[in-house]
Amino acid sequence: MMRCLLVAGLLFVASLCADAAPLVVTLRQPASANDPRDTYPRAFIRLALEKTVATHGPYTIQYSPRMNDQRALASAEASLYPGFLTVVVPSADGSSNDLIPVRFPLYLDMAGYRVCFVSPQAKAAVAKVRTLDELRRFTVAQGVGWLDVHILRANGFQVEEVTSYEAMFKMVAQSRFDLFCRSVVEVRREAESNADLPDLILDKTFALVYDLPQFFYTHRSNRSLADRVTQGLEMAYADGSLQALFRTHMSESLRFADLSKRRLFRLNAPPPKGIDFDYRRYRLDLSREIPK
């Protein structure tokens, strides 16, 4: 009898999940039609939601209007879109009373390896750099509000903030500044997307390394959504499907960055404020992840 009741109860719960209205999740529209950065983050969230359909029910994903990081932050804090998940710096000091994180690092804590597009004017001089002090002589472009801005400036770099993501590729190709540094998990697709810029050059001599975990954030009223996504990612990590997703999307970019042939300059970065869990335990061994 008890077994029959248990089976009936499970079937009832499954029926409720099947009949429930789909959870609406809103992700950011890419910054432009030429922006490849969101392909993996979208797949990352979709995998987490798929892993939890049986326990949490169906879902649907929609997209917000195009927006920069500052507008995304304001939209998340104001809860303008249902189930809005976005990767942002919560505030100048890394904290926000209105936002909560998905408790899992987006790029398995690999985003802090940075290689740089270099201007034609600075290419030869950059290739001769042997020390961090020599590298600090060059100007570096980053987006307005990016966390990298604070890290680079704290380490003595001259940083120019630019509003438009796409403009930075054109500006470095035009020698408007010396360097535009990108994550090894992004750079290959960005180079391909901007292949029509004949003077866009990827430096092959050095890489910057600093702690830069990235997390999805959502409004605190969406705590059940954040918990669901975290649970789904932990399930995917445990069964290996998350690592497989990372390799599918990132292996070619890691090969393209070719870190083994670069000088690595390690920078100091403050620990992310408001992150009270051990995100480093999900870090992959980069030396094993780079395809031969």
C-alpha cells in the first residue's frame, strides 16, 4: 500500500510539473549581430535548466533588448524582465543588495587568462617586452564598467574606457590605443568575427593572468531561479556534461590563444565581494584542457 501511495505521489508531482506554466527566463541579447560572446553562456544556462526539468518543470527562454553592462546592471536591479539573468559587475564595490549570484563560475574559473589585440603601431615594441613594468607603458582599452578596468588600473596600467564593444576592435586596428585584451575563452571567435579588419593583430608574445571569476546575477526576488540554475549546474558538473560543454565551445579558442608559447604576467586582483562560496573548486586544469 505504501509503495502504491509513493508511486502515486511521484506521478502526481510529475503531472504538476508537466502541467505548470513554463518558467520564463530572460537572457541578454548579444551586443550586436556580430557578437559571439553569448553563445556559451546561453548554452550554460540552457543545460542547467534542462537538468532540472524533472524536478522544477518546463521553462522558456526569451531575450532582452541589446544593452551594455551598465544598462544590464540597472535592468537586473530593477527587475525589469521576468527571470532576468545577466553576467555583470554588481556595483563599484562588487556588491548589491538587489542582486544574488548563481553560485557557480560561468567559465569554470578560466576567464582570467587574457591575450591582447595589439595596434600596428605598437606591435614591434610590445613583442620586445620582457617585464611587467615595460608592459605598463602601453595603453589598454576596456569596456565601460568592466571589472578588468579596476584590476588593470590597480596594477599600474593606463586604461581607456570605451562605450562600444565593437568599436574597440576597430580602434586598436587604427592604433587609437595599444592593446585590447580579451579572455582566452572568447578571443578566437572575436578574431573570426572581425576578420574583415585587415590591421587587427593578435599579439602572440604574452598573456595576463588574474583572478576573474564570472557569475550570472539575478534580482533577489528570483532566488528560486538562482537556486534551480545552481542545482542544475552542480548536476551537470557531477555527471561531466558541463565540462563537455565547455570543451565543445572553448577548446579551439584555447588552442588559438596558444598560451604555452607566451610569457605570463600575473596581476593581483581582489577577491570578488559578496561571493561566499568556493568557486575555485570547479576550476579546470588549463594545461590539460588545451588541445595538442
